[in-house]
Amino acid sequence: FDSAETLPKDLASKRPADAEPLILLGDFYAGRKKLDKAETAFLKATDINPKNLNAYMLLAKLLNRQKKTREAENYIQKAIKIEPGNDAVKNAYADFHFSNNKTLKAETIVDEILAKRPDYLPSKVLKGRILAAKKEYDKAIDIFQDLVKEEPESAMFNFLLGSTFFEKKDFKQAKPFLSKALEKNPNLFQAR
């Protein structure tokens, strides 16, 4: 790990005007659970390149993990101001709300994205997860069945469909999809 840390540190010192080595370093620290160092690296990256969406989004994710939701939301909003038409950032904002139990806000954002881009995969997945959380299982199942039809070998889509059937207490329908998810990804512990 010490050797792995040296590479992005060296890159950052050799390229002080480039935010990417700092983002790599911050991501490395986040993975090692050195959260203060990760936050410092991401903040330096935003100082070097105030238009780098990746730095803002990774910083927001890190802060949200630490339950610093207000700070996290501020960084997501900064990213949205930089690129207001970026659906990936908007979807991340919806996911942020969903992960913080603000389902209505999350669904509003997802619906706006899907109104423009009905086949935008990240928003379709999040919409299905939101519907399942609201116990609107049949609507969620419709979304996840479409996704499985498009990508029948996807462990994640099979898991989402199977787990929604499971939540609906339709265990007979859940089992084949959860089994398929495990077949495709034996390490998918949620499916197990």
C-alpha cells in the first residue's frame, strides 16, 4: 500500500496544476479508510480545477458516507451549477436524496431525467429502487423485467428483480432471479 500511495503522490508533485493525480490519491485514501486525507486531496483537486466534476462528486460521496449530508449536498450542487445539463450528476443527486431517505426529492429528479431520456439506464434503475422502497412492487418489477430482458446475463438486474419479488413475498418468482444473480456473480452477498 505504501508503494501504491507513492505513485499518485509523485504524480501530484510533478503535475501541480493537474487535479487528476489528487483525485487518484483521494480515491486511494478513501479506499484505505483514511477519510481526512481523502477529503484533503479532493479539496485540493477542486482548488486546482474548480470545474472538475469528478472531484466534487467524490468529495460529496465521501462526506455523505460520514453523514455530513449538508456539506455533501453543497458539493453536488456545485457540480450541477458547473454542468446543469449533466444527467449523471443529476442522477447522483437523486441517489444522494434516496440514500438519505428523501424519496420524494429523489423521485422528482429521476422523473425529470426520464422525461427527457426515458432509456437512461442509471435513472431507470434508481426509479425501480425508489418504487420498490415505496412498496409499489408491481411498477418496480415492470422496470426490472425490462432491464433483465435487455441484459438477461446481468447479475445486478437479476438481483434487483429477484429482490423485488422477495420483498413482495413472492418467493417462488424471486428464487430463479436471485439464483441467476448468484450464478453470474457468486460474490453478490445480498443475493445470497
